[in-house]
Amino acid sequence: MKPFTRLDGLVAPLDRANVDTDAIIPKQFLKSIKRSGFGPYAFDEWRYLDHGEPGMDCSARPLNPDFVLNQARYQGASVLLARENFGCGSSREHAPWALEDYGFRAIIAPSFADIFFNNCFKNGVLPIVLKAEIVDKLFRETADAEGYRLTVDLAAQTVTTPSGEAFAFDVDPERKHRLLNGLDDISLTLKFTDQIQAYEARRKGEAPWLFA
Amino acid sequence: MSARTLFDKLWDSHVVHVEPDGTALLYIDRQLVHEVTSPQAFEGMKMNGRKPWRLASLLATPDHNIPTADRDKGIADPVSRTQVETLDANCAEFGITEFGMNDPRQGIVHVIGPEQGFTQPGMTIVCGDSHTSTHGAFGALAFGIGTSEVEHVLATQCLWQKKAKTMQVRVEGELKFGVTAKDIALAVIGRIGTAGGTGYAVEFAGSAIRALSMEGRMTLCNMAIEAGARAGMVAVDEKTVAYMRGRPYAPKGEQFEQAATYWRSLVSDAGAAFDAVLELDAAGIKPQVTWGTSPEMVVPVDGRVPDPAHAPNAVKKSDWERALAYMGLSANTPIDQINVDKVFIGSCTNSRIEDLREAAKVASWAVAQNRKVAGNVKLAMVVPGSGLVKAQAEAEGLDKLFTAAGFEWRDPGCSMCLAMNADRLEPGERCASTSNRNFEGRQGQGGRTHLVSPAMAAAAAVFGHFVDIRVLANEVMQ
């Protein structure tokens, strides 16, 4: 996994609540057996005017001029500003894969859906929860200033605006440690092999049918 | 020890290790595997030369991409076919039990787990699918995970988890005739919203929940994720124990009795404290119909499409306006005046034998009345949740009732719940669906989904528009 330390990035606003993972990456793209290449299909139904299918060359497809991420000023954005309950619905990890492949490394919203939030951390994408009033303010500032950027510092747990205003955010120490260092969860967990085996031995005594 | 909730008991019995910040390494008893969220996990296992930690904890089946008609011809879409073949190959390579496409036991993972007795009370159960919450109906801790965690559980039999808060949803009293577990689920989501359960493990309790069959409890827990909950669950009672008896993967003989004694302890202790409690009066719940593009956009069937002018805040107002535009609906339209183009009865929410029996009562009534699926309905399809559900329904003659009334009787799979196979809505088509999500494009790009119970979906097929099943109840539900 790519580590996440500090990001200074262009901000793109997606001003709607309850953006679901079906919208982030529609089902037809879930047929891929690969982990990469989903970026061109992120938000496919909102982003293009035609119907997308896996393997299509997206450079030739008609863009929806009304979709905010298609505006010239937001090209190259790496911070996504969103509303409450972002990433609700399906557990598909293709959603963070698509956002990461598109170029987003941080997502700021007042709240996230649980499974999506968790999936982001496994893919070097930092989901940041800020109060609704602060998110509102960031939406206003993004709209008002073309080229608006935010600096995200994971070690310091702050989001800083161009005027120097800094907002603190919470992150679990364990998740922070893994993201800062780009650590592979499985290798870490396998260090607990003895504990896992001891648990199994004890549990087998209590509830043998679980291991039948 | 102080009084514990069901969730506390399930959690405590699975903790392997706790980090200083409270993150726990949780042991996972069962993982269900399907073709969509597993290929990249198996690829990771191979790249690192890893083997599954415990093969007996795994059961695989293809469900999302599977055709529901002409299965003997194979899968026409080459991309879908590759994904299903990849699952077959991975299961063969790693030695994982798989019910393949043509196995009579194949079906939707969340239907076959309980049906086989692979899902058991007291277990932790995961799957790369958000509707894994379904299995909580058995007094288990069950939740959906992403592909990285699918791989993690394959390799380590564990997951890193932060303990969720607890919420009790208490539904007391008796449901009115024609009102089902699906309507409870939608009514709860309508009340607390699709993020109302975020961060919580929800236990459904109360006399109305005790009165539900295991199938009904599965429907309810299935939809817990649509309220944003980490997991949904129902305490074990004699119905749970009776359901388990004789299932292929359930414990046998003396071991069954030993297990049953343990299972009966899987209830919240009297006086156990929940972080949040929601109370509903069962008698006040009416049949529900969603009108928008989120499961929380729901009203009773005798209601009207809401007016954005009366939305509680600006964000909701623009959400409602966008939803009405997408759904092609005007504010204040009575729900029973909305016509449908297609009807889908199936999905991990409502494709079990009881669901099909409820829908078949409507079909049977229609046949007796010399009525059929209405002329404006292009397709009304019934997709059983598994091969065994299908066989059971056919043994009861339900398939004949459906086909006589003009419904199509299909082979099991996820089908038009998410339209990864050939079953889908065309742009602008409106569907009465027993599935779980009415998101934009969920059932096909531009498709318009209304979530309802099986009997309500069947009635919409026969009338061509939504009807209040309670009005028909005396005639139909004999």
C-alpha cells in the first residue's frame, strides 16, 4: 500500500449527500478481475453522456458538461470534498480503487458509510471527517476561489486552508500508523499467529462444533 | 459479570488480541465467497505464496453474474463468464468448497449460508458483500467487508475491528395483516435514515420480532446495512434452534444439543444497556413503498410522493428534487397511482420460500379471478434465492401459479437486484422490486426502482400499479 503522509492538493467539490458506491463505480465495472484501471470509470453514469462498459476507451466518450468533476478548474484534483454518508451501499472495494486511480488521495465529508471508510484505509486513501459547518465553509471557499487547495497532514492530523486556517481531525492511532508507513495488514497480523492458534485451541474446547 | 448485550457476548467470545487504542483482532468463524469481490483477494494470496488459514471456514458460490434463464447455454457475456470461471479456478486451486453454477445447491450467498446450516448462532461471519448482515438473524455477528479484508480473512482467519456502539430497535405489538418484515425494515430506515445506524450494531427485539419467522428475521437483518449499521442481529430463540436442526452443515446428534445449549445463551441479558434505543409500534406500520433514490425515501402505500417544498432542510430539498427528476415523479402523486413497467421478486432480501409463498398467494388469487400480469407490465420475474428454494417452490406448485398468472419463473441468483447479469431495467423503466437498494442506476442505467415486499410487488404486477395489499388481504391472503 502507498503510504500517506502529507498532501497539498487541488480540491474538487461533490455537493450531494448519500453518494453511494453504485454511483462511484457502477456494477458493470465490477466484472473485472483486476485491482487497477477503474479511474476512467469513476462516477461513470454522471460523468459521461453515453453508457459505459468495461474496456471502453473513455478518451473518446462524450463528457457530461453538467457534472462538476468535468469542469476544467477541477482537473488534477486530489482532494474530494463531499457531503454526509459518502460511500453508502455496497461493500465493493472497487469504489476506493476507482477514486484512488482517478487521483483522489483524501476525501473530506461530515460522515462516511462504515465499510467504505474502512476500505479507504486499505488503499492509501485518507477519509477525513470534519464538522458539517466546516465542510460547508470549505465548499464555499472552493466555489469562490479557482485553484483552491488544501494541505492535509496526517502526522499532525490537520487540514489547512490557503489562508492558514487549520482544522484538526480524528483518526485511530492504529490506522494512522499503518497509513503513514504504508504497512501491509496481513504481514502484521501474521505476527500474531501464536495468539490466533491459542485462541483456536481454547475455542475448540468450548465449542468443538465450530471447527467440525 | 454485568449484564451484556447479545453483541457484547458475540464480540467478547471472538477477541484474540487488543491493541492499546482498543482496536481488536477478531476471530472469524466463517467466510462466504462469491465471484465479484474475491478475484483480487485470491490474486494477492498467490502473489505472496499464502494459503487459506482454515479451509472448513469457507464456502463459495457464484451468484452476482449468473444467468437466470437458459443456464445450460452458459454465460453469454464473456466478461461475466471470465469472472465466474476465475472463481471456479481459484476454489479448485486452493481447495475451497464451491457450489458451482450448475450445482443444485447454488444460490445467493446469503440464502445458501443459512439454508446449509453453514451459518450458525454465535459465529462471526463475513463476506465481501454488504448484505452479509443477513446472517445476524441467527444471533451471529455478521458483516460485509471489502476485498482487502476478504484476503486478510483468507490468510489470517481474523480481522482488525473497532467495537461498534449498540442500538436496540424494539418493535412491540402485532403486525397488521399484509405487513411484513420488509415493511418493518423500510419503516425503520424511513425513521432513522440511511446513516441512522452508522457506527452501531443493531439488535432487533420486541414481540413483533419474536413473532417473525427466521426468513422474516433474515429480511430485516439484511436491510440493517441500508440503515448504515455495521451489523443487524436477532437473539436466539426456539425458532432459531428448530431452523438449525438437520441442516447439512449443522452439528449432529449429541453435539447439536451441546451447541443448542450454548446458542440459547445468545440473548441480551435483562438490564443490558444499549447506546441507543428506538421503539416502534408494530400495529402502526403500513405497507411501505420507496419513491426516491435512497431507501430512506419511503412512504406508506396510502401516502403520496412528498413535496420538496416541505423538506426539513436545504440539503434534503435538493436531494428530493434530484430524486423526483430521476424517478420521473411529481410531488404529491398518490403512491397507488404510480404505474410500473417491470416487477422483480427476488434478491438476498426477499427470495426465500416464505417470500415466494406470499407472492404466490397473489398469483393464485389472480388466476382464480381470471386475471394475469397487467398489460402495461412488460416483465414480471420471480427469481428464487437458491436451487433448493426453487425445488421446494416447485414441489409446492408455486411455479405453476406464477406462470399461470403471467410471471416468469427463473433460475437462482442476484439477478435484477443489481443487474450484473442480463436481467436489467432499460432507461426510464419503472420497477416494483423486492430488493434492497433503489439507488440511481442500481437495476440498470436510468432505471427507476421502488422497493416493496413480495406480496406488494406481486400485486403491482397484477394491477399494473401499486395497490394497498391490505385492501386485498381478505381476498388474497387466505
